[in-house]
Amino acid sequence: MPTPKYIYESPDGGKTVYRRLFDAKERHLMSSGVEVITQFDITPTGVKSYRRNSELSDADWNYQRNQQRNFETIMQCISLRCQPMNITPVTTFYIEDQKVWCFQFETEQEAIFWKDNDPVGILKSDCEGVPMIVGLGETYKDGFFHPYLITEGISANISFGVV
């Protein structure tokens, strides 16, 4: 199968870059910024050691360590393909009555996650089925909350978007 040939265009001198197949008219915005939104509690607590060495109770230490583990899991999935940079603080908000966690990051290379006309397609593939820790700050109420990442479909519990 031949490798597709792309044309890269920038109408503003490089601030925004678009990519299109050599013989196509449809183009796609290239970006190095990605937004992550998930239903898993990925609060980065800073509790990173596997040894308990703080003033926290055992229950609080385990809870905060598990939140940190979830954040580290997402970052490790991202780091399979790139070095995430300029990571924003994790924020929370509600979509209807569902609490979600959100952060953004940039990559050193444009389109590092590009697959099949999806600018985050490879990232979705890398994250699909990765186990996560549940029973933290999640507010999921509709049916069973799967303890692993689902990137597409009606049961998706994490999403990625270009920013």
C-alpha cells in the first residue's frame, strides 16, 4: 500500500497549519495542543511514593495515592508517543450531573497522534482498555462504570480533542 502524500498549508505564515491529501480539497487543522476530559478521578495529589510517609491517615493516603495513580496512568499513555509539555492544571466541572476532570497539554511535534483523519486517533487507540482505579471522586450514575478507559461509543469515559 503506497504511503499517502500530504500538502501542508498555512494561510497566516505558520500560526495555523492545515494538512490535506495531495489530490484532495478537504483539509484538516494541525495542532500540537490536546484536551483530555475524563470521568475518572485524575486529581494530581502529589502523593507519588509507594511508601506512606506523611501525616495523612492510611485511608486518606490511599485515596490520594490512587487519584495520583490515575493521573500518572493517563500521562503514561500520552507519553508512549510524545513528551507532553505545558501541561495545564487539572480542573473539574460538571456536564449535567456528571463530574469530569480536564487538562490540556502540548506536544513537540504536530499531528503526533494522527490516524485515519482523526487528529487524536492514535492516542485513542493507545488508551483503549487501559485499567483505571474507580471508587474515588467519580459521580457516574448511569449503569455500570467500567474500570478501564473507553475512548469511543456510548460508554466512552474519556475523550481527547485538539485545541
